[in-house]
Amino acid sequence: MCGVVGYVGDPGPEEGLALLTGMAGALRHRGPDDDGAVVLDGAGLGHTRLSIVDLAGGHQPMASQDGQVVLSFNGEVFNYVELRRELEARGRRFRTSSDTEVLLRLYEEFGPDCVEKLNGDFAFAIWDARRRRMMLARDRVGVRPLFLTRQNGLVLFASEIKALLTVPGVAAEIDPVALDQTFTLWAPIPPRTAFKGIEELPPAHWLILEDGRASLRRYWDLAFPHRDEVRPVRSETEIRAEVRVLLEDATAIRMRSDVPVGAYLSGGLDSAAVAALAARRAPAGLNTFSVTFDSPEHDESAFQAVMATSLGTRHRAVACAGGAIADAFPAVVAHAERPILRTAPAPLFLLSRLVRESGMKVVLTGEGADEVFAGYDLFKEAKLRRFCARQPASPRRPLLLRRLYPYLPGLQQQTPESLAAFFGPGQDSLDDPLHSHRPRLRGTAAAKLFFGADLRASLGGYDAADEMAARLPDAFRHWHPLHQAQYLETRFLLPGYILSSQGDRMAMAHGVEGRFPFLDHRLIELAATIPPEMKLRGLREKHILREAVRDCVPAVILERPKQPYRAPDSAAFFAPGAPDTVGGLMEPEAVRRTGLFNPAAVARLTDKCRAGRSGGFRDNAAFVGILSTQLWHRAFVERRASAAPASACASAH
């Protein structure tokens, strides 16, 4: 895991080196072990390294033997052992044992099509001097980030936006459309970012910069069979065995490392399955890590303890009281580089710090299982809403919606009429491509009621949900409803929020690399072919996965209903001992100065949350979204001095 920086153009040797050095300096948290920079004829590449594979021989940027191809690479190629054998059979020779050199040789052999052979989490830049071509690429699901902008005739790129902000002339200015997308979809839709004029390379894409032209291509996409073709051609027993074999291999290749590999234990099925399979390949024992909370509503420590004891791991946990969340939140926003609607990234920020303080750099996690095997409550909710919509006058069917969220006591008291009004089973067209997500979109978008008049005017009639729908593939309308919902989660929320604000950015804040066996593209592609009823059987989520790992996970965890990872939201900022993160940011004058929200409405919301009267998800999402936007504005816009964003992050260590 590392930080990539670079440019295409010719600023001059001294100016080029200064650009690379400045950008790389802002990414030291991503790569504290080594760094390098090289100024080339027409381009420049820089790198900060977190040494994991071939500790001595993996220095970057790395050049080919003739010096014509130079690579700066962030991430891991997990199948580099197999690819190396293939390349050696083709006559390629290697100087190191690193996956970086494998990628370099792979490009020499196959050109841009090399990405299709990679099983990994990556973002990289390759300069091909023979063609005067720069290739930028990201992994299939968007685990590793890459951003770019244009300034003074240069195309500049980096693993994080704060590196680009060290370049003179690159502005830190909010993109109103991106803010609307965040307050609707939880994250901007690539290539848009929170910063006007700075773009994100979308997942599963490569970009070629050559002869003054830019060519963007998607090289992979998640696809499902036609709804009429989802009947099983294999038995459930056969499919279960295939899932198990692939999950074991996905875990095994993600344990390839020259440093120890640990695992997160959330208390749920997904991380438990990964840890169990990893423990079988850790002869010296496995280190595991967890987050605990002092609020019973969020704490899963009892289940974490069951799994740690079952596996005999060396287990450590970080206790995350509300005050700790409030204390970490400014640094969390600085690392996320965008407004966020939940505080959930903050405990993961603290957890990665614990991992690093424990002397480790790499952890396996269970992210991706809910998207791939239909584990989210939203999938069950969508199924029940369709069931209710078939008899919209039924007074009994909406009562089934109470079964979805047993961890939300207030929901159990709602009348059938209130449940129907909130979940909208009779309101939303079953032909709506976003049908599965409409209740969430409505709940989140309610936070936009706090937008100020000028922001509303700048947006006109823009609707982020309409843009999401417009970006769906043509085949989407032919898929089963569950598959449609899975695609929306995997294409938008997973890379935009889960793998970014909660994933890469929180782990790499402390130089920790997360690895995700469930996001192995082979497993994703297999799961896409599995009939919906084998993933969501009745209201039993992840049925096929539960059966595939039944022998290695304790029954109390295996049969436990899904409890999503959550953290205290607005309450965290008013908990005993919490620092005054809110004061000075949510007061009317501060809100007026930022110019994005209605000061009077924000003041009322803040008073409501301070008094403990926040009205559930909508109020909490609005409060955290506004506060994080105010923090974002302070960290990046008000402190525009080139070192400020990097300093904001460095202060968290």
C-alpha cells in the first residue's frame, strides 16, 4: 500500500521535482517506509511506500531494464505468483520478488490490457516513453483511489486530493453538484469529487494520456443474468462448494505478505468467516482487532469475544466512547476529503491506529459480503415492499416490515399506516429502476432541506437520483429485482463510501492496508450467477454463504441476524467528555460564512440534537452531514495554504 503522485507535461526538471516532492510529502501517512521521485521527458512520477511484499527490492518508481517504462503503483496484485510464472514461461526475467515488477513486466507484455489479468486492489500510473503515453488505472470495485486535475498545461494525479492541493494554483472549492450527490447518495458519483475541478478516476477504468488526447475506458463491470435465466443449472450443494473453494483461495492469496497479516472481527458472519479461514493459514496464530462501544445499541463485543476465543486469536479492541468519536472526527473528515453523513468512519480510524500501534500493517476484513451475497436489510426491505405493493390495501402486510429492523425499537411501535407511509410500498412504481433504494434516498435527501438559498439556486432542478438512474447499463432493466438492488449497492455505495470513507482512507491514515477476500472479482462473478433465492431465502440473508462456512463459524454467529455496523451519530458530539467539535462550526455566523446551509434551520437542528431529541436517521444524517461539510470547508477552503490539508491529517497521528 502506497501513495502515487505524478504529472504529464513538461514543467522543467527543477519544477517537476518540486511538484513531485510536494505532492508526495502530503501522502507520507500512506507510505511511511520509503519514497522516490523521477522526472522524465514529458512526465514525472513519485511514490511513498508502505513496504509489504519484497521489503528490500520493491522501491518505486520502478523502471524496466531499458528504462523506457516506469511504474508508480499503489496496492497489491494478489495473483502475482501465478502471473510471474506465466511471464517467465514467455521469457521474461525478474530482478526482484515484488508484485510491482510483475505488473511492470505484464504491461510490457500486454500493454493496457494487462489490467484484465490482475486480481488485486490497485491504482497505478505507467509512463511508456516509447509512446510518450501515461496509463492510469484502478481496480475493478474501487478499493484504491486515484484523482487528477489540470493546471498550467499539466495533468496532475495523486492517490489523495490533498496532494494535488499542494500544487500552486489548484483551488479548493466546493462542487455544489457533488454536495447534492453526497446528501442524496452518500458520496459523489465519479468522476465528480467534492472539489470543483478535481476528478476521480472511476473504478474498473483505465485512462490513456497520449499525444494531447485522453482516452477513458471501462474494462470490467458487474453483470447479472436476464431475470428469465436465473434458474439454477447446478444444485445448491454444488454452488455452496464453489463458493467455499473460491472464498478459501481469495483469502489465501490475500495472506501473501512479507509482514504479518491480521484480521478485523466485527462480531458478524462476514469477518468471522474470513478470520476463520485465515487462522487455518496462520501457523503462528492470528492477530484480530475489534471496535467496542459503551452503548448496547452499537456494541458487539460479546460476539467478537466468542469468535476470538473459538479461533484462539491474540485479540485487541479499541473502546470507542462518544467522546472519542467527536475527538477524532475533524481528522476523519480531513482524511476522507469529503463530507460524510455518518460517524461510522471514526471508530475505524481509531481501529487502524490500534493496528499500527500493535506493530501490524495488513488486515483482512469482511467488507463486500453484504453486497455480493445479499446481506443488507435493504434487500429484505425491497422484497417486502414489492410483496406489500401487490396488495396495497392490505392492513396486515405492512406489519411484516417490523421484522426487518429488530435493533430499532421505535420501528416496532409504528402503525401499519405509518409503516406503509415510510417504506412506500404502494407509492413507488415497481418499474422504477431505483425502487429498492427509494426509502433510503428519501430519508437521506431530507437533509437537503437545510441547504441555503444560494446553494439551491446554483443546483436548479438537479436531482442526484436521476443521474444515478441515467448511469445504469442497458441490461439493468432485464435483471431480477434483487440483482438490481445488488448492482446499485456495489456500483455506487460500496466504492463511494464503504471502501473510501470507511475503508482506504481510514486505514491508510495510519499506514494500514485492508484486504477484502469477498471482493475478489472471481467470487463476485460467481455470486452474480447464483439464483436470488439461494442468496436471500425468504428473509434469511446470505443463505448460500452461511451454508458454505457452516463448519468454521460458531452457531451463535452463524445464525445471528444481520446487524449493520453503526456508531453513535449526533449524540457522540454531546456525550460526557466530548470535545466541543460543534461550537464555532454550527453557530449561525459560522454557517452563514460558509454560505451553504440555512443558519436558522441548522441552529434549530443543533439544539434538537444537543437536547437528545434527534428524530432518528434523518436528523442524524443531516447533523453529521452539515457538521462534516463545515469541517471540510475549514480544513480545505479556509486553510488553503498549501501545507494545511497535509497538516490537518498529520495532527491525527
